[in-house]
Amino acid sequence: MSRKISESTVRRLSLYLRSLETLEGEGSVTVSSEELARRGATTAAQVRKDLSLFGSFGKRGLGYTVSELAGSLREILGLDRIWRVALVGAGRIGSALFEYEGFLRRGFRIVTIVDADPEKVGTRWGDVVIRPDRELEEALRESEVDIAVLAVPGPAAQEVAERIVAAGVLGLLNFAPVHLRLPDEVVLKDVNLVVELEALSFALARRSEAGEG
Amino acid sequence: MSRKISESTVRRLSLYLRSLETLEGEGSVTVSSEELARRGATTAAQVRKDLSLFGSFGKRGLGYTVSELAGSLREILGLDRIWRVALVGAGRIGSALFEYEGFLRRGFRIVTIVDADPEKVGTRWGDVVIRPDRELEEALRESEVDIAVLAVPGPAAQEVAERIVAAGVLGLLNFAPVHLRLPDEVVLKDVNLVVELEALSFALARRSEAGEG
DNA sequence: TTGTGTGAATCCCTTCACAGCG
DNA sequence: CGCTGTGAAGGGATTCACACAA
């Protein structure tokens, strides 16, 4: 049952869902793999292959029913539930996430915020009170956190991550620009802006080189 | 000369550079592919293969000289120059980037900020004055911008991106959770937090399923 | 002896092509 | 007839394994 699903497939599923949400807004009832491919920057065959890993969702000759496929994708992606999220580090990135309305709408609810800065501790974001770093483990357990968003300075990241894992949280979204070494059972995703910028720099540098030559 | 370099290779090069910077801080003089692999969550063979695409940087039996390899990687990644960056959208994400010191240190200098909010226009971030949306094209050209960071709301993103490209900027880092359709000559990188979170959700949902089964 | 650089082998992902259902 | 679902083919990327240089 539990086939191995590649990272890239999952990313595409997420993009398909985004397209389907747009299509719902536009009032479309059905959609073809062709159309989904166009909107997701991939190919029709890829769309069908990705979906076929999880079942048969379409009607031959017709395409996919937008609302049904969206529902199936939400279920596949585990979005048919509320994920309880902790913000570890209440800096700019944390606040950007906190204010992002799409966050809650997609089932991610911020239930705990922790920060090391005494100035911030005790202040409220919405109805969540910021707690001090030393209460991290307690806060994670009390709030039954599923996912921790790690937005602390690079040098502190490894240590804080280990404490989070030790407190029983198995999902981490890491914004610190360092490679975390954690047990295999932990699900870790990195958002590394420096890597993206450097990839951009590489591509642009090559481009101008080629342009000159 | 201009071989095709895969996206994943470039991402790894960026991570190697990060490891090398750490090693420099720790005072290491040489490093093996083995050690770089450990720090970058990959294999020694992969490290050597990646580097071999660009030349021979190591000494057999010894490894790589940390400072030399770091220098070579910076050159390969196009980091041996200053990239002039525009912030389009001065919201939370923009301010997070602006305050991130690693940004400038790695050669990305924010030279222009544009926002549609009249309240923000005219205020200063550092020594950059925020300019109104209608002056976008002018600002990009005057400041000779290489890279635009697009941090505007999803619905506005496509239109603003097209204006940026029309103004001659060929590098875009997009934070809006939409798929932008732009000419092929544009280098576009997406940072999509929703995709990362959903990938996390997927992995966690599967994990608990498997755990129960 | 150690650890790089690299062809060869392997593995995995994407694309092709078409049978088959609506 | 149109479009999905899928085995087979193809193409890339990763890993293996070892010749060779220091």
C-alpha cells in the first residue's frame, strides 16, 4: 500500500490543488490533465501519472471534476484536518507567517509562540501569548503541537531543533540557513532563501556569460 | 563549454559553500569530500561529481583547501560581484529580507523598494526611500536593478511580474503563492511556503497512517 | 596510503504511446 | 470521438568502483 512517493510528485500535487482552487473560483466544473498541466508548468502525462499513484479520479473522455479532485488532493496531502503549529522564534519571518491568512485557511493553526527575547515574552499575537524560550518543551506538549516552524538565528538552530524533537514534535519547517542533523523519523523541510538567491545568481551569471560569448 | 547544470547540483553547491564558510570559521585548512558530504546531507561521490563539472579543485590524497574551494564556488555561483536587488512589496516578507544581514554579506544589495500602500511611500528603510507602485519601472531602471524580489499579494503578482520584466529585469525571486507565466529568458525562482507546509503535512499524515497500520 | 576524478552501472523520474472506458 | 490510466521506453541523475596522483 505504502508506495514510495517522490518529493517532486508531492510538490506538484500541492500546485495542482492551487490550480483547482483557482478553477473553483472561476466556476469551472471539470478540467483536463492538459489544462492542469498548463497551469502548473508541467505536462499532461505527468499530471495523470502523479494522480494515478493514488487512484483513479477522472472520467475518460471528460476529465476531472474540479471539486472532487480538489477534495481528493486535500485528503491525500493530509489537509483534511487541523495541524497544530508552534512558532519558535517570533521575528520577522514568524510574523510574516502569522499574518498570512492562507495559513489558517489551509488548516495550519498557530497555537503556540516561543521567543528568547524578554521584551517579546508576554506580548500577544492575536490570542496567543508569547512564551519564553525556557518553557519551549512545556509549551509544545501543552499545546499538542504537530509542526514547529523554526525561525531562530542560524547558530541557535541545531540546539533548539533538538529540544523540539526531544519534546515529541516530528514535523519541522526550518528557516535557519543551516543544515540540521536530526533523527530519521523527523520530517524536516528547509526554506533556505540564500540557496534560492544563489541559484538565481548562478543562472544570471551564466546567462550574461553566454550572452557575451 | 556551457554544459547543462542541473538545478539540484546548483543547490548543493550553495550548501557546500555554506559548509565551507563554517569550516573557515572553525579554522580548518583542508576538507575531504567525505566531510563535505556529511555536512551537506549527501554522499562523497556526489560532492566530487558536482565539483568535477566545473574543474579539478582538490589534491589527491589530501582533499580540498577550504579557502580555495570557497573562492571557486563563489565565482561559479556568480557571487564575486554585487547584485542590485529591488524589493517589490514592502510587507513582512520584504522587511524580513531587508533585515537579514546575510543578504548583504553575500553580495545582494537592496537598492530600491516599491510599495502600493500610500502610507508606506516616502518612508525610509535604512537609506532607501520607499517609492510608489506607479514609479516601479522608473525605479528599476534608475537603480540598475538585476534581481527583483516579488513580495506582493497573489492576485497582483502576475501583473507586477510582467511590468518588472518589461522594465528589463531578468531575475525574479517570487514569494507570491501563484505560478507566474513569464518569457523563457527570465530566471524565476519560487519560494512557496504553502507547498513546503503541504509537503510536511503529506509526510506526517503518511507517517501516522503507517504507524497505525 | 589516502582521497580525488571519472567512466560504467544503476536507479529513478519523465515522456511516450496506446488500449480502453465513457 | 475524447481523454484517462498505464506499461514500456527513454533520459537524467546518483552511486559504484577503481585508476591514478600526491
